[in-house]
Amino acid sequence: MKKRLSLLLILGLLLPVLLTTSCQTAEQTSDKTVALKFVRIGNDAAEATYWKRLIGDFNQANPGIKVEYDDAAIGEPMETKLNSMFSAGLGPDIIGHGILSVAARVEAGHYQPITTYFNSWEGKDDLMAAVLANGTYKNEIYGLAYSTTPFIFAWRKDLFSDAGLDPEKAPQNWEELESFSRQLTKKDAAGQITQSGFAFPRSAGNFVEFDTLVFGNGGLYYNDQGEPTLNTPDKVETLEFLAGFVNDVGIPFNSNETNPFIAGTAAMTLINNVALTPMLKNEAYAGKVGIALPPANKTPATFSGCNMLFVGGDCKQPDEAFQFIAYALTKEEVLTRAKELGIPVTRQSQVDAFIALDPMNAVRAECVAKGVGMPRATWSTTFQKIRNDLVQQVLYGKMNAADALAQAQADLEAEIAAP
Amino acid sequence: MKRRPAGSQPALRRRGKGIGLTADARAAYLLILPFFTFFLIFVLYPLLTNFTTSLTNENLATRTFIGLANYRRLLTDRSFVRSVVNTFVYAIFSVGPLMLFGFVAALLVDGSGRVQSAGRAVMIFPHVLSMVSVSMIWLYLFDPGSGLLNKLLASFGLPGSDWLFDEKLALPCLILVNVWKSSGYVMMIDLAALQSVPPSLHEAARVDGAGYLSRVFHITLPAIRPVSYFLLATLSIECFKTFEQVRIMTNGGPVDATTTITHQIYMRAFADFKMGYASAMSVVLFLIVLTITIVNLRAGGQLESDRHEAGT
């Protein structure tokens, strides 16, 4: 009896494994179409709906190919998903990912070069040069951009009027940014800020709000040799400027959570273009929100993220994978994304049509044109953490700007040199 | 039914040239086989793989043996050192209050009245929620701009606080959330232990004139000591593994004020791809938890043997 029970138990445990294996084998042998797995960064409903529609159209137009959609939230969820899939030798065929991923994943063999395909693609001369550069690494093209995510400066016109400021005029430089912020900040009797003059995050998964100001002060994070340059006078100046006023004019928040500007308790902020879209579509804020290129100290510039389509390192059908990429980057689809999702176009020939869609699109297009992305280096992810730490060290008064930057530079160099 | 001769092996029996197993023994081994298969594949093998990975620079692209370099680096990694300190602070200031509040709550709800039944339900409620949900709820409560806590303070004319954005308050806030969530679990275990204490002991003490507190300290607490050691060990292990609320509520900030060992492992492995380095951190965490468990078990065992020797 015991023996039979034991055998039953073992069979019961093995049954799911056997069933899974047999089902997988059946799927691979019975289906003659080429199946491509697509994993995209970001899990927002609007963009997911768009991609599912596009994939449906593509599958219908290409009966021999079947693209399957999947996505993951920005940050660790996406990295965890990709790492798990590649570790199992089952990496996706097509990957939608950001600039930060390029160098590390190319070096890890997770992306295939697509230069040959690109050279014979109809849109090769139409893709914006700055955008194309984001997917290029060591003279090979790996990713083609489908979406740019510039950081824009947003302000509340009604609160400007209440404070006696010109509602149509955003601050033009850092001095105005600080003085407007102080004018727009309101506090209760206990000294607690009830209306933030300038919403700047106190913590972040990726402190690109700080990068926006660094780029606007003429700074960059790497030199011509691709070496990190954190400890430079422009960044000292940027940190000192920030530390001098943001704590006096802002309600603390994490950039991964709701920005007080979106919650209606801030008068100005730096924000991702897509994150601002729901507020702009909200009737309650109609005509009350303005957008502009962020105020700069030296160089008009902002941070601009970029999501690209890559052919995965494990992909056995790169021809079909690139066929899908080309389909997603046609002029029609680029403009559809602009209409449906408010995403700035990535093809030069579509800029005029994009601006004609909405008067605010001129600002968005300018932000993309003057946008700078994350470093394309194998140390990008480490840089992200160290940069986040250094901004917090200064905002929390733990270190002065010069010491924090010197330490950050030393830490990053040590991380790069580590075995 | 045949009886085995005295002194014979119960499970092993000589069969021809080799040593065979009796049918009972084979059945027994087969019954424990699923567990040991699971243990070997999902516990022992990953444990050993983790240790060998900790001696390499595995980063998903390369894997080279680098000896103890990862361990040496840990000693100078400010974030990791801070995470070890934070984890110990979190564990110490969580386990103590949890043991105290859980025990007091168990004493209060020990009974069959309606109030006690309602009290048990209320106490256990936070424990059945997932830590992710609990963290999201407290995240909104602690929000400096629109959070309920600051609004409550303001209604009394008191100044608010930055809570999770305050370097000094962030870790105590996480500890508070943990104590709030897990007190019900401690209460439940303590309650089961309280109900197993023979009522005759309390009655005898009452007849001898012992007051309530005297009975709690001299009868209840010694009687439930094994359960207390079990709680001490399991709560300590849980605290050392804490991750969800750190990831959701603070992500280790501000300025590493709330980063824990598990959070550092996660960040190094999945944000930096440094699997070898993260594995070294995991080995350190394993050794810490192992030490705490051994110390707990030894201390518990020692006290038990003292009790037996003293005849109590």
C-alpha cells in the first residue's frame, strides 16, 4: 500500500513537468509559422493597447509570422525579466528597451547588430540623427527608436497669475526659476509647505531631473573617450544651485510616485512628457498648464530618453524580426503613435505633421532636438545608482557638492575597475 | 505477525551478496524522496551554486574565478556596511516590540467573550494582508504632502514631518509598519501557547495568593518559553530577510538610511547585473541567519536542559 502511495505521489509530482514538456514540443512541431516573442519596456495600458493593435495588424499582413506581445514595468522588473529569459537561453526575439541598456546588453550578447538591415531600410535617411545615435554602439547599429521621452518644464498659469507673475512666461534661466519658486511657495501656520513652488524629487529611481539641469549648465557625464566625468565644475555649480533652494520650495516626493504638480499642489516642475499627458487632457486643467524647454544656465538642453527596438541575441529569425521593426517604424505608425500617445516623432519628415497636431508639440519637438540621453556605456547602470546617491547626499546636507562629486567619481571608477 | 529478533537491523537485511532494504524501508525512502528531491534541487543545489558564483565575477556576460575578491570588496562597500547596520537595527527594534506587543495582546484576547473574539480578528487582520498592500497603504499615510498622518497632526495644530523622506525617521517608520503588520502573528502563536498552559497551575497559584502579574511572570512566561524561542528565531530570520516594504516604501533611501542586506543583494544582482558580487552578499546573509538560528537554538536548548535539571 505504502509503495503504491509513494509511486502515486512521485507520479503526481512529475505529471505537471511531463505535461508542460509535451505541450511545448507539440507547439513547436505543429505550428509552421515563425513565432517571435516581443518584450517591451513599460506596462502602461495606453501604450500596451497601441502595441497589441499594431501586432494584430502585422500578424494579419504577414501570415507566416506570429509576433507575441509581452511587457514589463520600467526599471528592475524589465531587467529581471530579460535576465531570467536570457539566463534560460530563451531571450526574446524583439526587445523594446531604453538607451541605458545598449552597452551592457550588447556586451552581454543580448542584442544583435542590425547595421546591414538598417542600410537597406527605406527610412534610413529619415530617422533623426540624434535619435539614431542612441542605438549605435562601437560603430554598429543595434536599436532603432520608436519613442522619445523628453523631460519638459511645466508650469501652472493660474497659480502664476495668483502670485502676480506673467502666466504666459515660463522662467528663462536659473535665477528666475529660483525667484519664481520662492514667490509661488505657500506655507501653513505651522510652516509646512502646502503649495510647492517647484516640485523637484527628493529621491528617484533615475534622477534625470538633475541631469536636465546639468545638461542646461553645459555639462555631460562622459568625455570623448567615453570615460565618466562626474566631478566637473558645471556639476558642482548645478548641485549648489539646487541645494540652495529646492528644500525651501518643495514637498518631498519620489519620482516614481505621483509628482505634486500632477496632484495639483505644485506650481512648476520638470516632468516626463508622457507623464504630463493625463493632466493636459483633464478638463479641470484646461488652459491652466504651460510647457516649455527647461530653464537653463548656459546651454538650452534637457534630458530626453529614448526607447528602441532591438533584435534579441537569442533570435534565430533576425530577418522576420527586422521586418516587424520596419513595420513599427513606418511613417504612418510614427504619426499614429504621436496622435494616440502624444509621443514625439522620430522621423524627420513627420516633424511638421506632428507640430500641426497640437500647438504644444512644437515644444516637445524642440525638447527632443535639444535632448541628451543617458550615457551609452557599460557603466551606465552603476552610474545611475551613484548619481542618485550623490544628489541625495547633497540635498540631505550630508556632504557639500564638491566632496559628493569627488566621492561619486572615485566610486564609479572603482566600480568600473572592479573585477 | 512475525517479530524481529532482538538486536537485528530493522531496515537493512543481507540479501545474497549485497545489502538490501526491507519493503518497509523502501517504502519509507520512497515517501521521503519527493521532499529530498525538492530539497536537493531547490535548496542545496542553489546554495552551493550561490557559493561558487560568489567566487567569480559573474555578470551575465563573463564568469571568471576571482577568489575572495568579492568578499574583500564587501568590507569597503559603504552601502553594504550600512545595509548590515540597518538590518541589525531593524531586526532588534522589530523583534523586541513584536514579542512584547504580541504577548500582551495574547493575554488581553485570551478568553471566549465577544470582545476578545473581536480583538483577535482585529489583531490578525494586518497579518493576512500581503506586505506589498500594507506598504502601499502606509506609503499614502506617510506622504508628506497629502498623507493622513500630517493632516491629523495639522488638525491638532502640530507641525507635520517628512516621514519616509526624513533620514532619521525613515527606518523607524519601516519598523513601525512591520510591528503593526506582524503583531497579530505573534499574538496568534502566543495565544495557542497560553491555552496549552494547564489551568490547574494558575488555580493553585491563585489559592496560594499569587496576583495576576505574579502568575504571568512565574507561570505563564516559563510555560511558554519554547514557543517564545521559536518566535524569536523565526521573527529574527524574517527581519533579516526583509525586502518588500523597503523596495516599495523607500527603495533604500534616503541616502541609504533604509537599505537592507536583501535590498542590496537585489540591487546588485538585478540593477547592476553583478551576480557574483550579489552572491557574496547572499553568503554573508546566510551566515548571519545561520549564526542567529544556532545561537537561538543553543540558548533555548540550554534553558530547557536547565529547567529539566531544576525539575521545573
